Amino acid sequence: MLCIIDDENYELCKYASIGEVKETGNLVLENALNDAKGFAKRIFIATNTKCKATVHLYEKFGFKLFESDEKFGFDRVNLLYEKYLN
């Protein structure tokens, strides 16, 4: 799910996958990014350094660290990633 920040910028809301299907996170992120290409210029994802698998996933999909004090309402967030789509 993408949450609107403004007309060109969106946040990819938190999601998680568990169970036997290990590629679920890849599929969800890939589909979200493909859908967003039609209307978003930039996507943000907030996370924490303790979430090593998600950090790896975001970096694998080309997200880069973004310096900001914004925590998107979560105290545990200490990393913010961004990806330009266009």
C-alpha cells in the first residue's frame, strides 16, 4: 500500500511476509513499484537497522539511504530509504 506524502512522493507502508514462501517480499515490493511508476516520482520506505532482511531487500531494489529526521510516526524507525521512479 502506498500512502500519499504529496503529488509526487509516496511512502510504501509497512508490510511483512512469513511462512514458507520466501520470495513473497520480493513479489510484493516489485508489484508495488511497478504500480507506482504510473503516478509517483519517488517512494520512501522507513525501517530499522535491526530489520536486516528488509534493509537488504530495499537495497537490492535500488533504494538509497535518505537523511531525514522524519520517522513517519514510528519511534523505532532509524533508517529512511528513497527511490526515484522516473
